[in-house]
Amino acid sequence: MTDIVVIGGGAAGMMAAIAAAQTMNTHGRVWLLEKNEKLGKKLFITGKGRCNVTNACETQEIFQNVLEHPKFLYSAVYGFDNQEVMRFFEDNGCRLKIERGQRVFPESDHSSDIIRVLERKLKDAGVCVRLNSEVRKITTGNSGKYKAVCAVELFDRLSKKRHTIKAERVIVATGGMSYALTGSTGDGYTFAKDLGHTIASLSPALVPFSVREGWCGELQGLSLKNVRACVELDGKGIYSDFGEMLFTHYGVSGPLMLSAASVYAHRLKGKREKEARLSIDLKPALTLEQLDRRILREFDANKNKQFKSVLGSLFPAKLVPVMPELAGIAAEKRVNEITKQERARFAERIKHLELTITGLRDYNEAIVTKGGVAVKEVNPSTMESKLVRGLYLAGEVLDVDAFTGGFNLQLAWSTGHLAGESAAAVISG
């Protein structure tokens, strides 16, 4: 008998184990090793606990949302695409819904329903799940001129004992460095590096920005849904898009900012963080001229009121105390005393609300990790290492990442499925 060991009970690992067990015949069994006390710990908190399963866009659009090495993912994604992912969950009793931006969620809004499907499929497929099992080492032997996997050494956190499981196929699906409390502590990078793999520079991705301006903290909790954001780094525009953002006590977050942060991280290429300029258009549906006319109408209707008193019709309440200072107009100034030049400056500030990005927040706030095992050392048709026979890699441990919107989970499902099928096909064949 030849066993397959999957390391990591997250999205990629669970899907890999299911695919492997369904592909194998009676020649062996599949082990799923998870160091936590339960499966899917990070999956449980994704999408604010709702789990953005995938994105319902055309398959080709998935690659347009991958920031690093999209071509490497062709075989994986086309082999198990977003439509198949949705069918997988719905056919197993978890109804899905599609929201703005083609984001797919369980109809219940509970990530636990996604995990429940995966756990049931693992059981039905006969996967041997071992929790509280921390893999310490992947051991190898020689197979001709190549190294080849032969076993994994693990530590049982409950019994405090060491064990060895012999296996000719090992799938590493340990995730990245984000949300360390869920068990994502970079173990897979260590395993891969110890076995001779190159690890592309690591950094947080899909992570909030820190900014310099103190007034930003005054807006903590304010969410803006229809704004445009532009980011400049070294005087060049690197990102521009429309969507939703959130102000925090330290800076800015929300889907729009998370995607911008990933582009920023990729432009740095692992180098030291640099200051960048963030410009927010609070009224992107209006041209500067149209906005000026809108402001003028408000002023004409409230000529004798103070400037701060008319801002409620233009902005959410939390912005009202901040805008006079940013516009350089005294809050108590009568509207009929505001000059044309001051009004023009006010309109300009609304269209270009500027902040200074000082860097990224850390891994504890990052959704994914940028960097990972160099994809040139992995066979894209199977997810098998080109350096070590029988070693497969899937999910966030690879040097691939994408924008927010369900794309990163899709990559996990796709690469996990391909790795599992490929590892089992070799044995079954």
C-alpha cells in the first residue's frame, strides 16, 4: 500500500485530500494532518465569517485578477474552475448566492456551512483525518538522481509523542503567514526550503494601509461605498479603481484598499516600504464642474447658514467635522462669505482627498501572503515539485495571489484539487 499525506486542513488541503481519496483505488489511503484542534480555522473567519467561496465571473477573468504568475494556474483553474466549485458545494447541500462584484457566498452567510460540506466529503471519501498533529519534517530518500519523498515526521500535541507516517506522496497545503492565530505560521515555506526550493520574498497582501494623517483616525468606522481611489508610488500611478473603503484608527481598509495594498506590495518586490500618495474621489460620478454647480446650489439655498451646517447634505456625518479643515475654510464662516476661489478649493478637495501611505499593516491583519514557493520549480500540470519526487504544493504556500473577491479561495480549491488528483493518479496508475 502507498499512502498520501496532506499537510494542512485549510481550503487547499481539504480539497486536495478529497480529490486524492476519490481518485485512488485500493492501493493506499489518504491522511490529512492538521496541527489545530479543528479543520478550516482560517476558512471559518474569511469574508468576515461569511466565506467568499469564489467569484462567479467568466473563467478567463479569474486570471486577470491574479497578481503573480497567472499562466502557471491555467491547468489548475481550467481543471476545476469556479463553476465546478459552486456545483461541488451546492450538490452537497450548501446553497450559494451571488452578490455585488460576482462574489459568491453561502446563502446562510455562515462559513461553517462550507466547512461542514468539506468535513462530510472527507468522511465519505474515507480520508484519515488527524487533528493536533504538527508535522515537523518531510523526509526523503533517493530515486535515481532525484530526491523522493518517503515519510513525514509529526508531533501529536495531545499525547506529546512523535510519530512517522510512511508516504510516497506528500501534499503541502499549509497556507501562508497571515492570521498566525489560525495556524498559518509559514511551516510550508520551511518544509519547501529545507527540500531545496526557492522561496520568493514574503510580505502581507490584501492588508490595510497605515497612513500619516491624524485626521484619518477621527473617521474610524466610516465606510464609503462609491468612491474612486488612486495610488501613486515614486510619482507614478500604480492603482486606480472604484469601490468600497473603510477608515480605521490607523489608516484605511475595505475591499478597495486591500486590492490597492496588494499592488503596492508587488511593486515593492520585497524591498523596504516606501511612502505613497493615496487620492480619494468622494464624488466620482460628478465631474469637477458638475460638483461645483452642486455645491453652488447648496450654498444658494443656505446663504445665511454657517459652512459646517450645509455639509450634511454632501457627506456622511463623520466627514462633516473634518471637511472644513481639509478645505481650508472656517467651519463657522457664513456660506454667503465663501469666495469663488474657496469654493473651487473645496470642490478640488472632494475630488482629491489626499492621504500619505506609510506602509502596510502586518500579517495578523493580512488576508493572504505575497510570495512563496517559486512556481518555476513546480509542474503546473500536476502541482508536483520539479526538485523532489512525490512532493506536491497547493494553495497559499505557492507564489501566487490575487485580488479580493473570492479569487484567492478559488486558487486554493483549484490547486488543491489538481494536487490531490495528480498524486493519487500516479499511485492508481
